[in-house]
Amino acid sequence: MPYTTMNVGLINGGSAKNSIPANCEISIDFRTIKSEHSKLLKEKMSELSYKYDCTINIFEEIQTFY
């Protein structure tokens, strides 16, 4: 694939359609083609984490060499 992709694989939170949940979990998969893309994604996620007071966990990272 010639470009970086993103997939929202899972959104979990709440117990009813008409309520705002106290917590929410989102699983996102990024497939990058360049190491610069990975670096930019991490920087942006860090900014969003600070802005929205949330936790971001990286579960698996495969190094790219391009």
C-alpha cells in the first residue's frame, strides 16, 4: 500500500443510547509506510491526550525503515 492507513476497529462505552458514558475505549490501528509518519502520529496523539485528558496506549509497534 503506498500510503498510511487508519482503521477504527472498536468503540466501546456506555450502557444506553440516551446517556453519556463516564468512560469510552477506542481501538485504532495505524499502518504507516514511513518512520516519519509514525513519529508524527505519536506527537499528534500526545497532543490529543493532553488536550482531552485521556490515556493513550500503544500495544504493538513494528518499526519501519523507510
